[in-house]
Amino acid sequence: MTTVKPSLELLRSLTDEHVLRELMRERRLTRADLAARSGLSKPTVGESVRRLTEAGLVVDTGERTPGGRGMGRVGSYYALADTAGTALSISIAPDGVVVERVDAHGDVVGRTRHDISRPARAERVAAALRSATTQVQEGGGGTTRLAVVSAADPVRRDTGRLVRLPDAPFLLGDLDPVAELTPHVAGPVIVDNDVNWAAQAERDLDPAGLRDFAYVFLGEGLGCAVVSDGAVRRGHTGVAGEIAHLLTTGPNGQATRLIDVFADLDLRHAGTTAIDVERVHRLPAAGTAALGHAVSGVLAAIVALADPRLVLIGGSWGTHPVILDAITTAFDRMPRHVEVRPARLTDEPSLTGARAEALDRLRAAVIAQRTT
């Protein structure tokens, strides 16, 4: 049997990747630190540090360890160079545009927010997006390699454009975040629906245990993400999970679209399909029971079609204890049901998911630069 030995270039590439990843986890390390963490020899790590320094990806910080006079050799601290660059994580939501700048260590090194007036028209949102992006980049930090965008609207998976659907509660008109952001970044612009990013953030809390679940978002808008085998299923065009138009049981006992339940219960903001969250929280017991029954019908449809192991409920009113109890009580009466529990991330879950994706892609880009 012939044993195929890795090529010298492959071994060097693997070593360089390991050194870069360790320097992404820590702000500074000596060659001895890097060798101890990897189990590689000091000469091997030293050669990697030399290559990466020549490539402009690693720099000598000028800091030294204590040494000399019987204390051992003085060690030099190394760190990622500014050429590692940064990435943008962005949220486009009813309450405003948030743009963050993330470095390869995973730190948010810049953040700005621009409010959006309502009704949110595409041209105003685009202007806020451009302005916030420009502002967050003023602090330096090297090249902005890429951007990851979370949008509170359906997103076409082939173009990244936001899709205007009937009864959409947020954006009036079509918005193209890719076109708006491409002049500001050196690499790709990745756009997806906010509920999908929130679901990925929940999955990342327990990647081994959360591989098949549905994430149902109940806030000013309605949405669902289905995660199967650890991956979000986006559908042919990218608008899978739009539950607002699923048929369920309305307050009058008749079949009705979920979005119309909120009109029947007088829970919409005037002149829009956006749900009035404060009014939902103040619902009397009968109204809460009717709402819980309507949502449970949607959960039954999701379970029947997607076969998740559990359903997570997120959103500003979906996690309210009284409402969540009404939903689970009604859902337990369904002939087929699974565990339902509140989402764990309640503070910017969609932006959390987008930020994690931006960091992963930034680190991959830095490592790929070594091999090009």
C-alpha cells in the first residue's frame, strides 16, 4: 500500500493557517506561544511567522517578553497586520439601519445607527445605509473586505435585492443593498432575511443539538426560518418562510390568513400591516387565546411540512410569557406537535447572526490571501 505524503507547500499552508487562526483568537503571541498552542516545533512556527510577515499579514508589534540575565531569551510579540482588514455587519430593520465594523479578532471596532422615518421608502433607506456605512468606515481599520446584511424583508437569493410582497409591513419599494454597498467594500455583499440570520444565531449557540428546527418570529412583522441538517432552507427564490399568508383559524372560527388575524383583533398600526406590539401585550384573555390559537395553526402547518425537532419562538411579542403560554397550550391540542420554547437570543438576534457570518467570511478571506 502506497502512502501519499503531503507536499511541502501543503504543510506550509496548513501551518500558516494555524498561525493566522491563533493570532485571530489572541491580540498578540510570541513564536514560543504559537509553537506551544500548535504542538509544532519552534523552527516550523518561526518559518511560518517569517512567511506571513513577508506577505504583510503579520507584524512584529515591537513588544518584547522579559528576558536576558538568566531569564531566558527575549521573545517578540506578533500580531495580525492592518492588512487583515475588517468586515461590515448590517441590519436594515423597521427601527433603523445599524452598521458595524468587525475585525478578524471578532471585536466590533465601529458602530453607527441611523433612524428611518415611516413609512420606510426605499430611497430613504438606501440613503441611510450609505451614510451609516461611510460614517463607520471613517475610523480606519484597513480594507473593508466584505459586508453581510440582515434585512427585515424577503430577499432574492440570486441577487440580494429586497422583495416587495403584498401586505409587507416595512419597506415601500425595492431596495438593492448589493448595489448600494459594493462601492464601499473590496469583496462580496451577502444579503439575507433577518429571520434566517436569527435562526443561524440560535443554531450557533448549540451547533450539535440544534440541527433541525423552525424559528418563528412574531414581532411587528411575521416570519419563519426552517433549519434542516444545520442549514437554513431558503427556497427556490429565497422567500421560504413567509408565514403571514398561511391559512389558520381566525377569531370568528373561520379560515383566514395569519396576517388578517391582526386586523380582526385590531392589532395593526393604522394604514399598515405592521403589528402594534404594545397593543398585543395589552390583549385581554379572550383575545390572547384567539391569537394563540391562530399562531398554533401556523405551527401545525410548519410541523406537517418541515418536520422540525422543535420550534423556537422569537420576536418582541412572541416571547411574552402570557402569549407564549397561549400558543403552546393551543398547539398541544393539535394531533401532531413538537416541543415549543422561546428563543434564547433576544438582543439583536438577527444582527448577531449576520455578525458571526461576517467574522467567519473575513477570517476565511485573510487565510485565503496567504495562498494567493
